[in-house]
Amino acid sequence: DSTIQFVDLINCDREPIHIPGSIQPHGVLFVLQEPDLKILRVSSNTLSFLGVPPESLLNQSLSKLLDPYAFDSLKQSLSQLELENVNPLKLSLKLENKSLLCNGIAHRSQELLILELEHSLTPEVLSFLDLYHLVRTSASSIQKAKTLEELCQTAVKEIRKLTGMDRVMIYKFDPQGHGTIVAEDKPDTLSPFLGLRYPASDVPKQARRLYLENWIRLIADVNYQPVEIIPTTAHLYDQSLDLSFSVLRSVSPLHIQYLKNMGVGASMSISLIVEQKLWGLIACHHYSPKQIAYEVRTACEFLGQVMSSQIPYLEANEDQDYKLYLKSIQNKLIEYVFAENNFENNFTDGLLKHQPNLLNLAQANGAAIWFNGDCKVIGNTPEREEIQALVEWLAQTMSQNVFQTNSLPLLYPQAETFKEVASGLLAIAISANQYILWFRPEVIHTVNWAGNPNKPVEIDEDGTERLSPRGSFELWQETVQLTSQPWKPCEVEAVDELRTALVGIVLRQANELAKLNQ
Ligand code: BLA
């Protein structure tokens, strides 16, 4: 544990998780020298996995474990520059009194060849044709999804069917890196995680970097004992062995603790990558240990890629649909204003008294119209005096026709007293004494954290408390304090267009009044 002693909950984004020096025990790892495939290093679990002590393999050729024909054909496969396409290598190992069928997964790292062996699980569990059929059907359902929500929902269903994991979720990152569970498939007996939020630090930076290069990772048993690779870095090599692309890479002990605190027995995640950025993860939990065959993992990786490729189109559609929706609201509001606008009345009733109303134009929870000293409100808003003071502040502050912030209390400290209703403010000025304001509550009050849906396992120390969903949620709350959901550019544009229309109406009315008075 020499690396971890410098890493704690505060600086865990510095833990060098790509060079753990050890692997998970559900396979063995060889570091080989080409072209003879001499074993330079090996994981120390070969006795239990292969029946051969690791020391007896060091500096030997891998041919010790294979018959001559199999060895030659392996060498042939491994001589290729690009190894992705040779995996998995089907290897029949020749051991003392039996032969053992393995999946070999090879890649190069620091000019060395790394060969990992896992038990070949597929034939008993799933035939090639079954798997092919499943994947084809899943991929086509994923491609048929018409909305982002449907895409996410389909993906969790299909991945759960394919892997047999207990719970499959889509964990989506926001621009700050915080995450929300946006889709979930699970048995009814498990309590839901859907809608829960977690701070960016739950998937630290270096892990995100790794997940951008690697589509998939499996933690087959959170209670595993890490297996050292010998000889250890310290005595033979000046460089630690980079396991970024190893399928058996041992997992950060902090993350293992997190999973244990959640009651999880095995975890797998598949990257969702859009425009070279980590858009989210398909996160899978099992409540007991679970080995997933290499072939099934590859199928999941493929589905992750199919899903990733659909995301930008569906997001663009969604954006387009939302803009059309806002446009239709805008048109209706202007219609109402025209219908209600007369000399006793002003535009305020038209904006407030119908369905849809001002709130719909900006997905706000409250709105206020300040009209020559008069204040009319709808939804959840600050008190009249608070709005008056805010309008006075706006009159001084606004340099453009539209003002927006998703953290009003940081700019205007008095707003902290009404942060529950107005941490976000979007405002337009119609004239020197006429304003329309839209309010959004502090994000925390918009999140449904129904009781304690994922009761962590008994926790006593402070550190482990933080490494739990409950602790995470508390940290997430802190990081989003005094902020609302941000206003989308199309919402800002929609209120700006409303402003232009209202200014036109007000001017025309003033002209008509002036004519009448002549
Ligand atoms: C990795 N953190 C991860 C992964 C997920 C999460 C999905 C990917 C690895 C995996 O498949 O398990 C986070 N998992 C979640 C969340 C949910 C979930 C939010 O199921 C919600 C339901 N993690 C912490 C803290 C630290 C931390 C406080 O919460 C550090 C102090 C570290 N998380 C951490 C590290 C990794 C990680 C280091 C990388 C693990 C690895 O690949 O070695």
C-alpha cells in the first residue's frame, strides 16, 4: 500500500490508479518480451490459477505452458502491430495433469507485451450465436430510440439483459462534472437510485481520463485480495508497469470502500463518449461477486459505442423541439397580451392570467412583473419589498436588456434570504420602470432525495461516511449551494424576444394615447 498512504479523501484525484502494481485475482497477467515471449514479470497467483508457482515461470518462455503448435500460432497472432483485433485469443494451456481453456487478452504497454488470461466462460453460459443474436437485437433497439430518455431507458434494459447485473444505471455528467442517475433498470425489490445526484469528485479526474481511453472496466468481487505482479517495480524496473489498458487492473482502494459502503458486490462501468468527452457512464451493480465473460464485455462495449453515437443527434433534436416549444409559448403570450391590452389595462394580465403563462417561457418556478411601482407575481417568488429592492438594484446593475444569473446571492448578497425561491434570476427591462423577472430555486430544493433510498451499510468513521452515497450527496449539496439550474441560451433568447415584442406594444400604445390627447 505504498502509493495510497499519500492519498486521502481530499487529494484522491492524485492517486495513480493506472500503476497499482497489482491485479484482481480472477485472471493472471504476464509481462512478455517479444519476439520470444519470455516472461519478465507475472502476477503472483499462478499457483492457484495454473497450478504452477510464479517463480518457476519468471525468465522462462511462455512456451512452457503451451504445446508447440499452439505456441507458434500464438506468436503469430501477437506479432501484429494492432492487437485489438486478435482478442480474445482462445488458448488451451497444457498443465501438469490437465488442459485449461482460457481467454487471452493482449495489448502493448511501454513496449512490452501484456497478456492477461481469464477463464473462458462463454460456452457454458452463452453460445456465440445466442450472444450475437442478443447484441444485434439490443443494438437495433438502441438505434431506434427517438428521444434521449428512450435511448437511456433502452440501454439500461438491454445491458441488464445481456450481463445479468442486478442494477444498471445511466450516470450522466453535467458541465461541472457532477452526475445524475437519469435511467435505471432493476428488480422491484431494490430501492431506486433514479434522480440521485453525486459530486464530480465521486469519479475523480484521473479516472475520467482513463475511462476516455478505455470503454469498459469490471470489478468482479469487491472483497478481492489484490495480487502483486512480481518482481515488484522496486527492484528490477525504474518505471512502474502502466496498467491503463489492462482488463485485470486492481482498483483504487477508495473506490472499493465506496462500493462496499453501498453494499455492492461487483461493479462494471461502460463509458459513454461524445465528441471526445466523457458524457456519462453506464454503471452496473451486482449484489454478490460476478464474473462477466470477455465476449459479453466486448458486446457491452459495442453497445456503449452505439449508444454514444446516437447521443449527439438526439440531444440536437431535443434542443430543436424545445426551441419550437418556447416559440409557441412566446406566440401565445403575445396573442394574450394583444387581446387584453386596452387603455385601462396593460400587458400584465395577458402574461399572467392564462395557460401557458410567463412561467412556461423560461421553465421558471416564479415570475414577477414590476410595472410602474405595481408588482404582480405568479408562482414562488420573493416578497413584494424584496422584489422592489431587487428591481432597484437591477436598475443600477443591468447594462443590457436582459440580465441572467444562476447564482444571484453571489452578486446580490441580500438574495441569500430568499435563495429557496430565487437563487437564479432572469430579467428583462421594458422601460426605466417596467421589469419582468423570472426566478428559479436553489438546485437542492428541486432534487427529490426521497428519504434515504440507498441506505449505506453501517458506517462509523468520518472517512468512510464520505465514501458513501449519503456522504456524497451532502458534498454535492455543498458544491451547489446558492445556485439554481442555469438558464439555457434559448430561454434567454425567448425572453429577449418577448421583450422586443412588449416594447413595440408599449410604444404603439403610447403613440395612440398621444394622438388621442392631441
Ligand atoms: C470510480 N466512481 C468510479 C466509478 C463509478 C463511480 C461508477 C467507475 C468504476 C466502477 O465501475 O465502479 C461512482 N458509482 C459511482 C456513483 C454511483 C455509482 C456516483 O454506482 C452512484 C450510484 N470515489 C468517491 C470518492 C473518491 C472516489 C470520495 O466517491 C476519492 C476520494 C474515487 N472513484 C474513485 C476512484 C475511481 C472511482 C479512484 C477509479 C476506480 C478505478 O478505476 O480504479
